[in-house]
Amino acid sequence: MGISSYALSKYELHHLEQQVVPESFEILYNGRLYDVTDFVKHHPGGNVIKFYTEFREDATRAIEDFHKGSLDQVHGILKNLKSQPANSNECK
Ligand code: HEM
């Protein structure tokens, strides 16, 4: 009955497997995309960081505002993360 009687074809199963990719998170700061996949678990400010990874929102303002007294510490963490220049169409 219903959905339990629905069998996926081999093709459909294969297609689904292709789409299972490990979760990864990047954050846009000062024109660079930083890989924060591991850091999100340890961020002292918690899950709020994920808002910026999910929507590719530019996090520069938020990072500067939330860490006024600790920007050196933040930069120290960022320089040890994998990063790449963001494409110009991702900075909007
Ligand atoms: C990769 C980017 C980020 C890094 C490396 C980072 C790093 C840190 C560090 C080292 C602290 C502890 C020192 C401090 O209180 O300033 C902290 C705390 C905090 N962060 Fe971030 N942060 C990042 C992104 C963000 C974003 C995007 C937000 C908010 C939109 C945020 C919000 C906060 C808040 C609210 C705290 C204070 C937590 C508390 O004291 O209870 N952070 N972050």
C-alpha cells in the first residue's frame, strides 16, 4: 500500500546516491570564501554562523560588529582555514 510498495529502479537509486554529498560550509568575508565546515562546530557564538553559510550572505559586517574586541583572534582563526577568492557574482 502507498509509498511502501513503491520500488526504486536501479537507475533511480544510482541517481540518488550521486546526490549524497558531505555537508560543507563556507563563509564570505572581505571578498574571500572561508571553509568553516569544522569551525562551525566550535564557534563560541554557536549556530548563528550557519545563517551566513546557508545563504552565502556577505558576513563581513556581522563578523566585524560581533567581534569588535577580538578581531585579531578572528583573523588568526581565518588565516588557518582553507579559503579562496569569491567570484564577483557571489559578493552581492
Ligand atoms: C568564520 C567566521 C567567524 C569566526 C572565525 C568567529 C570567531 C569567534 C571567536 C574566536 C569568538 C570568541 C571571542 C569573541 O567573543 O569574540 C566568537 C564569538 C562570537 N561570535 Fe563569532 N566568529 C565568526 C563568525 C561569526 C558570525 C558570522 C557571527 C554572527 C552573525 C558571530 C557571532 C558571534 C557571537 C555572538 C559571539 C559571542 C559568543 C559569546 O560570547 O557568548 N560570529 N566568534
